[in-house]
Amino acid sequence: MKIIGLTYIGERAEMVLKGDSSLLNGRKPMFTPDTTNDLRALPALILRISRLGKHIEPRFAGRYYDAIAPGVDFVQYDRLQEAQRDGKSWTEATCFDFSMAIGAWCDPAEKPAWTIDGKAWTADAMVCTPEEAIAQASRLMTIRQGDLVYISAQSTPAPLRREQVICATVGEQEKLYCKIK
């Protein structure tokens, strides 16, 4: 399983590959890594890939995912700023254990809403559409059933503090809950 992310922080968009150890699910808390003093979060829309594909056109991309989930992409912001300043890869800042909280799966037609520190986001705030994300990811590599593609919100990551709660809902139903420890 691959976790392919399209994220946009500051003035730059980047495609990120995360390992399966990046997933944090089941209402588990996010323990702040000891490698950062500035952990931040970006809402993310996660797509579950349902079939094999390569070089998929955006108009056909809707056929390649069968569910969505609200997620949160955690970023070691101090390390990200160093990487951006030095022109290096964002890997160390974004691809660490439990750096992607994932909520419950729902129908692709549903629209999640996130709340982080009182600020709200919707699926419309993402850096691109699901179809564009699948098209971009499939240009670089073959996507397979079970892979995850995530799209982050196009905004500055929200600062986090201990005991803060991040949640996402679809309608009145809570789909994601994560407490920062």
C-alpha cells in the first residue's frame, strides 16, 4: 500500500509519499514527536483507490476511488521551514510515524468538515479536486487497489498544542477524532 499526498504549504506544492506506519486511526491520540517544537496540522481529504491505473485522465479518475475519509496531515513545521529554506525535500518534516490521522470511510458524494482549534474547513478548501489528485499521482506511478491518495487544504498548517482535539464530521456524524498528547 502506498500513501500518496498532494500538499501545498506556503508558496509551493509538493507530492509526498508516506509509509504505512504514517497512519493513525481508531481515535488514537497523536503523540507529539520529540524531533519538533512546532507540530502543525492540515486537513486532508483521503481517497481509497479501488482499481489499478496509470496515466489516468481527470475525466475518468472518478472511477478509480470508492470511498473518502477525512484526515489530518501532521507537519513538523520547524523542520519544514528548514527544508524549504535549503531547497530540500519535505520528507523529514511530513513523513514520520503517525503523521496522517484518518477517519471513518464514507461515500465519495459526502462532504466532510474539519475543525482544528476553532477554525473550520470543508472539502472545497483542498488544493485540488479528487480527480486532479488521482490524475497527478498516476502520472508518476501506478496506483493500485488499496492505495490511499490524500489532498491537503490549501492553507497554512494550524499550530497544535497538547490536549487539543481535532475532529471532522460528515453531516452530524463524527468521522474523525484525534487528541494531541
